[in-house]
Amino acid sequence: MYFSLKFLNRKTLFILLAFALMLLAFGITAICLNGRAEAVAGDVGQKPIYAVDTDEKRIAISFDATWGAEHTETILDILDENEVKTTFFLVNLWMEEFPDMVEEIASRGHEVQLHSMSHPHFPELSEHQMRRELEANNEKIQELTGKKGTLFRPPYGDYNDAVLATVRDMGLEVIQWSVDSLDWQGITASEIIQRVSNSVAPGSIVLFHNNGDYTAEALEILLPQLLEEGYEIVPVSSLIYTENYTVDQNGIQHSND
């Protein structure tokens, strides 16, 4: 249908013009708001520590314990044979089932750190729930080892800015890993050795599990190999910087000194 402006009176034209200007203003506002939303969504958040920037050939080996303990004694013996001290991140559910093993880990000189009370997905929790998980976890650690933990590894490696802010407000540092052995998947000892050997570097934090089927077998070969290559293997708290540091957007911790 043909439409001509000549049939419109001044009042109608004024109304249409005002409406057009309103739509234009609305569109500009929407674009600005959308741009702001994208900027907020794209803001770079905080990061936990995945590895440490260091020139020294030092790495940390860590174990998460959430199920079973039949291989743990063997792992501890292998660590002793190689004079290596490590970090065990433990949940309350595991510690309540194997309290003697927790005491054994600590008595052999390994550090025991937090992995939560019940192994939930922390980003799904309220701040109060997060604090309760960590407080109960640390209470159990202190009950069995006589020491409080200072580090926390989030279950499943899940975190967001709220998790990091809450954990750090409680005086704890959040620890991830830069080398995943994938021992929990049941891969063979040779596959575990290859994965770790190909990925490890100065400042790496290596993830194992205390009850992987082939973890002990892999460690029997891997630990002497790493030591022969000149690596010093230390607990996580001995690898990271404890003050005057920054963590970049790749999760690498740098000393500011």
C-alpha cells in the first residue's frame, strides 16, 4: 500500500518524530547497557594458584583423598624410600573413615590441607555454607594432626570469584594444579608416568589421588626419575610464596620481591 507523508498533518508528524526519537534513545541506551554487561562479564576475575614462577627446579606433589585407602600405606612407603614430602588434601568424609591413616600421613612428615567437609561444588554454595565447610574441615584436621591447614583445594577444581574471596577472607589460599596425572581414570602406570614427565616443569603442582589403582606403581618409577633429573620435590606450602606475591590470569604465582 502506497503511503505518503503529505496526508499527515503537523500534529501527526510531530508525534511520529517524537516516537522515532524515543526509539533511537532507547536503542542507544540498550547498546550502552549491553556493552557494560559484556564488559562486566568479560572482566578478568581472580585466579587460584596453579603453579609457581621460579627458576629453581622445585615442584610440589599433592594427593586428593576422597575415597578408599588401600593403596595409601604403599604410597607413603614409596615417598619415604625417596625421602619426599608431599601434601594431602583431605575431606572430612575420608578422615572420619580413616582417622588412623590421617595420623599416619602427618606423622610421616606430610602436610594435611583442606579439601572441604563433604566435597560439594563450592560455586553452588552460599557464603555461609562455604565457611561452614571450611571451618568443619579445618577442625577435623586439627583434631587428628594437631595443626590447622592453610591451603584449600576446591572439590572438582570448581571455583568462582565468590569462592576465592570467601576462602581468602578466611586466611586460606586456593590451590589447583598444573599437571594432572589422571590416575583417577584408571590409566596405566606407564601412561601416568608419561603424562607427568612430559608436562612437569619448575614450579609445577602435580595432582595425584591416594587411591588410584596404578598411582603407587607409577610413583615407584616416577619419583627416582624426577629426582635424577634434578627436581626437588616439596609440599605445596613450601613451593608457593606466602607474602608479597601476585597471581596472573593463567594462575601462575609470581613473587613481587
